[in-house]
Amino acid sequence: MRFWCSQAWIHGRWQSQALLQCDDQGLWSHIDTGVPADQAGDAVQLGPVLPGLVNAHSHAFQRAMVGVGDRIDPSAPADDFWSWRERMYRVAHSVGPEELETIATWLYAELLACGFTQVCEFHYIHRDPAGQVYRDPHDLSWALVRAAERTGMGLTLLPTLYMRQGFGQTDLLPAQCRFASDPQFVMDSRQAIRRHASQCGRSALLQAGVALHSLRAVPANAVREIAQAANDGPIHIHVAEQPLEVAQCQQHLGSRPVQWLIDQVGIGPAWHLVHATHIEAAELEALARSGAQVVLCPSTEADLGDGLWPLARALELAVPWSLGTDSHVGRHWADELRLLEYGQRLHRQARNIAARHAQHPSSAAALFEVALHAGSRASGLPLAGIAVGQRADLQELEVDHPTLAGLPVASLLDASVFSSPAVRPRRVWVAGRCVHTDWEGLAAGWRDLLGRLWPGERAAGSASSATS
């Protein structure tokens, strides 16, 4: 397959008249620039294109909560991460393999429509609602695999270790019984997914790593066991998301969570620390030396009141970070990057924080490039942009959209990030194939599912919700 693009984002800048060729495995095999359109032969003609991005942190089932979690209970003493978690448990207990496949299919179609072409699924619902193992222990993993296959989304599945309710505990809460697992289970799950990808010829699209839910949910000996057993692929972990978690970690492990991982586990390039919001300067410097990465989820971190990542210092230290949408209150990469930068501007009362601290003329480009390359590592697949050997993923910009109309080419990425509304790509390509979504076909199942999950609330647009 060959593509001719009026402009293509290659090696961190726009390059004109790009002729791109991908091989039978869906990888870029040849790239030329400065090729006139009349010399492109039978190549597919495209406008300006960006590479697809990796969504490095997803809990697909939480998509079913979006829009129903922002009303308060006046009698509750507080509304924070911990109260939100109780509502999340309700959804987790209502989702079986069929429901999870429906949710993930809808979500992955949405993410593709916004230019995400690979998603890292931090997957910790393993058992049935009674806490029993399914006949096939990986039933819920296969539901996610089917959703990815149905939509055309690339998937890095991260079976997640979850062993206890918190620091100093040895058991799980009743609401957490579906999450129960041990190191052998997650390693077996990883192997089953990798074997399926190889047997089905989907290794370019389907990968598996592992995840540790958090230091509060995984004992120290199990963290070390996974670190030794799974270091040939990505290892993800929630860490330092909330101040209470940091305080409890100091109390029980004698160290702040990021510092403990560096000192006691010796984390390196395979590791991806999700959030790491409450990280001190010395930890950040040690993290930079370790080669480990961070995964940032700006819309979820804002929604849950997690706090702000120290972006400016991280850029100065060249700490890599990828981008995720986590609970999916936001699902467009441009919205996430905008929120990441704007949070810093509000905090520092200054503009173009990313550009200044990355020593780059464009904040949008500085942010996009870090997310692009770090996302490739987070996924365990070659997804680092339009370059030979990388997967042939593209998002074609809709230059006639009001947000972009009339702008010079040099400003297209800046406007895509810092002008609203966010522009959905005109077309998206994954491993050299154009993605098509039957939204009408998906909508009935999605509406039915939400009606069952939230039975006391009528669906908007339904006849029963109309008022005279």
C-alpha cells in the first residue's frame, strides 16, 4: 500500500509531498518527500497527516460511568477519588464478558475516531461477580481482544495483579473480589494473549505486557517477582496518584512510592508509572536516571482532583511520558495535551510552558513528540511515527474544519491542540488499513447496556424521556 500526502509529520516537523509505502506486515518500508503528486502513481491521495498515537492507559469498563458520576450526594462528607472509587466498584460488579465487549467496542471506536490507534488496557477485572474464576480464566481478556479486532484498534493488554485491599492488609474488600489474582495468573494471561496474537497473525496489532495495580494492592515480594519475570515487555503500575497513598506507603514501606520502586526494585526502561502526580524533585531526578517512563492522564487526573504533574521540570530532565485517557471522561489526544499545558499555565501564570522548558518553538510539537515516542515504548510495539520499520498508522487532518480552515501548514498541529473544538481526523489508518466504524450498528447495543447499568435514569432522546 502506498500513500501520497500533501504534508506529513516526519521526524518532528511537517514535510511536503510525502510518498509513503508500507509492507505486507503493515510497517513503513519506504519514505520519500518532495515527490510531486503526478509522480505518485496509484498511491492513495491524502491531505496533511499525523502519525497515530498510543493511548497508554485505559480502563475500558469505566467508559460506562462517563456522564453519570458528576452529581453529588449532599449527605456525603466529601467527594474525592475515594468516594468516586465506590461508584466505580458498582460498575465493575455489573460487567461480564458480553458487557465488557460492548463497552470496549464503543470506546475503541471512539478512540480511533480521535486518532488513537493503539490502546494499553490496564485490565484488572478477572473473575465473575461472586469472585469465582470463569471456565476460561481469561474470558474477560478475550472480550477486550474481540472488541479490538471488531473495531480495528491495536491493543496492548496488561493483565493486572491485584492481591490486597491496601497497605498492611492481606485480603480484599468484598467489592474487590473480581480483581483477585496472583503473579502466576497474570504471567499465564500474558502468555495466552501473546500466543493468540502469533497464531492469528496479529502480532503487529496485539501485544501483551503486565501491570501491577499499585503498591497498596500488591505486596513487595510480588512486585519483585513480576519485575524479574516480566521485564521482556512493558510493566505498568499506578503510583503516587493521591497524597493518602503516598503517606500510607511511607508508613508501611518506609519510603515514598516512586523512591521505593527505584531503590527496592531497580526499575528501568520497561517500567511505566501511571500518574506519579505526587512526586518530589529528588524522585523525579532519580526517575530520569532510571530510564523508566510516566503515563499521564490529564482529563482523569483533573476529574478526580489528583493534582498536577511537574511538567516543566520533567521536560528539562527529559523524563519520557506517554498519554492515556484512563477513565475516559476525555477521549481525544488533543484535549489531553491542551489540558496538560493549560494546567501548567494556570499554575505558573505563564504561557507556552512546554515549549520553553523543552527548548522547542512549539508547545504542541514538544508535547506531541514526547507522547508519540514514549507511547511506542508503553505499548511494546513500533509506533514511534512515520519512519521505516514503524507501524503504518496515520490520521488525516480535516483541514476544512472550522478549527483549521485557512491556517498555514506550520500552524496545523498547534491549532489542533490549542484551538477548540478538537478536530477529529478525516480518516484513520492502522497498519496500512483504513478504519471504518458502523456507528448505527453499535449504537443500539450501547444504549441498551447503559439502560441496564443505570436503570433509574432514562436515556436522552428516547420516547419515554420526552416532555410535552
